[in-house]
Amino acid sequence: MKAFRIFAALALAIMLGTLSALGQTLTKKEAIDIANQLYELEMLSEKGKDFLLLKLNDEFFDEELEIRAWDIDGVKDSIGVLSASNLLIFLGRAFGSEFYFRTGFTEYERIMNEVGISQNPGDIDEEEREALMEKFWEQIAQTEGYKIEEAIADEEMTPDSLQAFTFSPLGIPQEEEYGLIHRKRSAAGKTCTRTLTDLHKVGLIDDIILAELKAELANHELIFEFIVVARAAERAVYYEDFERNKQKQIDYVHSLNEKGLISDDNLAKLINSYKGKAPKDVFDFVAYCNNAGSFQTADFSNDPEIAYASFFEEIKSIIPEFHYSNFKFMLEESEDDWAGDLTEIKARIIFEADGRTYENLFFYDYIRKDGSDLAEDTLLKLSTDFHKGVNKWLADQNSDKRLYYANKFEEGNAYGDDEFGLILMTATEHEAWGRSHTYFLSRESHDNTFNSGNIQKIVAQYDSIGVFTHLSESEMETAQTCLRESEIAGYPDILLCFPKTVVYFDWETGNLEDPYRELTNAFAEASRGNFTPENIIDEFEQNWEKETTYFAFDFLGKSYAENLAMDYDWLDYKFYELIEKAMKENDPDYGIYWCLDNGQAAGYIILNKEQHSYLQKHQPELFPKY
């Protein structure tokens, strides 16, 4: 059997759960004729044919179904129709059910229980578990569906690297029953080409879709029948409604033209660029935008130092007034040790412009800690953040524009490495793109409040009210380095650059040994000497499988303790309340204030009443509102 190695194709299969069609319709007589042909071609079993005919006679396909249309504003239209893609959706679900049946997964739980394989690996040793797993697979091989699949000859030339049993079938859309696919047709990837050819033969796909999917089969991008049919359905939906989708896109680019993003001349060129039924993606519009560029990495060096220097030269064509010098690009290992056997590689870009040095540190790649590269190729790695230093310069110019990174989505990857774009836009122009194009444009702040000069004024304000009195000279220098290399979009970003100032942590902790001890010490460091706990007790690790864990500390001669609830790696909020209680009881002038909310992560700062009053007046945005 073949593994789920092609995630994009799997995503297409999952879409079958909500996909339907609009446009070229079929009569019921035509659909019935196709159902009979699919039986004659030994794609549907007799049961499958009868099942489909029953659905057609019950007018199943007249129900209102969701359309997969090119989407601008996140709102999808709906209409009930009978078309080729409806039948493809049915076939995709039937193949999905058969995939479960033919791989033995319909019997999976029963056989697991019969064999006696524990769900907890710690219950049996490795040798015994291997023996049980061997017995498990022997019984899987005796299931009816597995035997049917084994009897079918493999007609595909699939690389051995794609052969495996190690996959999870979760998420495959299914019909209510299995056995709808003919016994002579594979459901596990052995007859993908024949299935595609037969879909064309009965008229469910045209020459265009046939050619597209043949190319994907040749590249081993489609490796199971249900994925082949899913892909065919996805393309059929698009082409069945091509003219409507095309008009939606043309209306969309007209709105970009009205907002000044695309000139009249480029608008005409873009509209004339539609050829045949070639689909367009939102990224395709970047090349037609004013103050923008679209670039292919194949046109640049694979050496990141050379390539990123070239990228900056391209930026000059988009922002002619951007004159920089002394460009430097460096790769360095991150000091954070949280990625298991991987080491995070960061890139640092430094350049000078208008008498100021700009610095930007951003993620580049991962490598294995043993020194071998995780990547299977040596292609240049793109970062969606490499341009952030330019936006710092724009903020210092008090510009209302920012440079945006435009991502070219690639199937199977949210972020592509083959092509990217850069667009200079105002906030209003950025809004014209809408919000439904996930991962397309980078996030940028147009607030010049946090430009280089203002950041230093804000730091001086913090310093003047005593926020940094506990920091050494070297720690203050470390903070200045952080401010130079980080993207600063708010007051918390500034404070986070200063060590021992904001206690920032995730409530789903990564410390499975002593998270409460670690955080208690962090609050002590951030208290500027106003919280000095001793004799901290944290029994988190040893109470992992219990309902509660004991947490305690001494402060100024008094003991504070609490039995905290255990919920795997989630922290109990009562630990924070205990620290807050200890501080209030001993010095009511000092309090812990919530200053950063990032989903399940939070940041806290310790201030006296005067400091809090000052910041509440001058920086109210620092304190989130519930």
C-alpha cells in the first residue's frame, strides 16, 4: 500500500466532503447512462451501480450543495444542480470507502482487540509488541477487502519510496457503504491511470483535465484512486463554472484598479491575458500591480548571501528613493533549544540608509543537530520576513506605505519557494485585496509610532519611571540589540526586548519538569527585588499522571502553598494567583499587570501604583482589555 506522502492531494480528497458544482449540467438520463457505463468498464460494482441509480432516482443530486468557486470575500454561493462533478464526487467518496475496506481498516479495531495490542506502549516490551504487530498484519492480510486488493495487478510504475503501510486514513470522505467499487478495480493506487482514462471515456472529464491529471500522475503527485477522482472533481468544478469565476476575478481586478493598485494599461493587459480555460490565482495579479515585482527563485543564485543581496537590488526598482549601502547577509544558529534534534537557522540582514543602521533577524531554515541538512535539496530558502528592515526605514521616513511580501502558494506547501512578489502599498490599498486569501500577503503595521526615533523615546520613558532599575549595563545593551533586529509593532514588543522585565509564557507549557519553579523565579527576576521567594517546591513531573500537584514557596517568613490541578501540559491559573496574593500581602504598592495577550500565551509586568498610573495614562494600549 502507499503512504500519504502527497499532502496536497489528500487535501483535495478531504474537499470532497463539501465540494459541488455549478455550470454545465447533466440530464438524469445522461447521468443514468454514465452510471451504466461505469459498471461496464468495471469501475463500479453492480452494487455500486445500483446504489448510484437509486440516488439519481431519489433526486439526491437536486439537494442544495456548497460550491467551490473562486472566492474574494469568503462568502460562497450555493445552488443545487446535477453535473459531471457531482458524479465525480460520488465516485471519490466510493473510492474512499473502498480504500478503508481494501486496506483492512474497517477491521482495524476488531483485530487490534483480538490480537491484544495495548494502546499504551509502556505496557509491553518492544520485542513482544513487534510480535503482536506481525500477528496483527497477518490478520489484516486475511480480511476480505485486503484479499480483493492483493488479487489486482499493479498497473502503475510507482517508486518504492512511496510504498508503505505507515499511514492514517483519517479524513478520507466516504459513502455510507463499501463494496461500491468493482472487484477488478484497485482502490489502493494500482489502477490510477486506467481510472483516469475511463473517466475521460465516459465524458466525466474533458481533454484538458485528462492532460493535467496525466502529468500529475507521471510526477507521482496522485497516488490513490480516490485522490485521482478528487482532483478530477476539483478541476471539473472550476471548469464547469469557468466563465462565472473569470467574471468574478475580472470584477476583483477592477476593484484593485479603482484603488490605484493596477493601472488602466495593466488592467487591460491582465484581462487580455486570459487564454482558454487557464485558471488564475490571486498571486498572478501581482505582476500587473504598480510599485510591485514578481520574482522566480530560479533566476537567482542558490547562494543565499548572493540571492538576498539581489532581492534588495530589486527592491530599489519598486522604491526608487530607497538608497542603501553596506548590505550584509549572515546565517547563524539560534540559541533557542526547543526543536528536538533540529537546530533553527536564522538569517540576519544589515544595511545602512540615511545615516542609520538597520538590522533584521528572521527564520531561515532547520538543520539537524548532527550536522546533516534536513532539506532534501539545496534550493534557496525564501523568507516572508526578509524585507522587514525596509519597512523600518519606511517608518523612519514617516511613510504611509509598507512593502509587502506576496506568497505564491504551492500545492502541499502553505509557503512556496519557487516564486514570490513584493508590493509597496498603503493600508487602504492593502485592504482592497480582501481577507480571504490566506497566506498570500505578509502582515505589516502602518503605524509610525514605533519608528526608530520614537522607540528610543519610549525606552527613555520606561527608564525614567524606574522600569529598568534592576538591569545591568550589559543587559541594557542586549535589549538595544534586540530592538534593532526585531520587528517592533507595539509597546509589548519593546518591553520583551529587555531581560527580566516581562514574564511571557504559554499556558500549555513546554517545561514538563518544573514549570512552576521556573515561572516563580521569572516573576522574582521581573519584580526588581520586590518578590524574593525561597524554598520553591514544584512536584509537576512526579505528579504527571495524578489529578493534582503540590506547589509551594516561602516569602518573607511566610509559606504559600496550593494543590494545583493537573491537565497534561496545561498550567493551572492558581499558581499565578498564589504569587499575586503573596506580593499583595507584603507590599500592596506593587502589583502584577497583564500586558500581552497572544492567544494561549500571556505576558505580565510588575509595577508599583505610580508606574502603572503613568503607563495607563500614556500607554493605555499596553494593557489588554478583556
